[in-house]
Amino acid sequence: MGAEPETLVDVCSAEELATAGRQVVAGPHGEIVVFWNDGRPTALANVCLHKERRLSDGFLLKGRIVCPGHQWSFDIESGFCKERDKHQPRYDVQLVDGRVGVVAESLSAPSGMGPVGAPDGAADRRRAARLTPGAPPAGG
């Protein structure tokens, strides 16, 4: 038996993404923001791991997305925030026949959390409830 094929979440054409600069799509673990960076796509979880703001509402500066909440900035390739030594969850991206696709199973866990769905604190429980399909409501 071979490996199962990867599930791609279709985003848009590479040309559309290059023109727009970023797109937001629904993924299996919540919203995904996809950026066009130096001629290729890259993707992060759209909800900031710090204050749960939408990174797609932030601004790009020198290859970093700056969160509109408290100005944490994440490298859009790796998701790394060097000022806080934390990683924003990221996704692998593929170009197939001129279309941008996000590999649905490639979500990396945020820094300070175990696997997605196994959080440590209250904010992490709220975030995991949003990121984990079928999770019980947060706060209970």
C-alpha cells in the first residue's frame, strides 16, 4: 500500500495571489492566510497565537506579518517571532497547474502548546476550540 495523497485546500491561481498579495481560506483547523512572497506562496494559521487577532488584517514588512493586536511580527516563511521566541502555526503550500494549494494535514503546532487540541492555558483552550473541529466550547 502506498501513502495516501495529500489533501490540498484550493486557494486561488498563482496569478491572483501574486496580484492580491494575500488570501484567506477556510482550512480543516480554522482560517489560513496565504501570502505571495518573493515569487512563491507561503501560509500561516490566520489567528495570532498571542492575542487571537487575524493576521490577515496586519501589514507586511520585510518578509514579516505584523499582528494588528500587539504588533508581534512573524516571519511569513517559518512563522517564527524572534522577539518572543515563538512560532505561529504554518502550513505547507504547493503550486499545481498554476493553482495554489495548502496541504491540509501540514499544520504545525504553535509554540507553548502540545499538539493542536492539547492546550495548556485558558487562551490556548479558546484557540484550540477554534482550531479543532468538534471541540467543546471554550470556558467550560
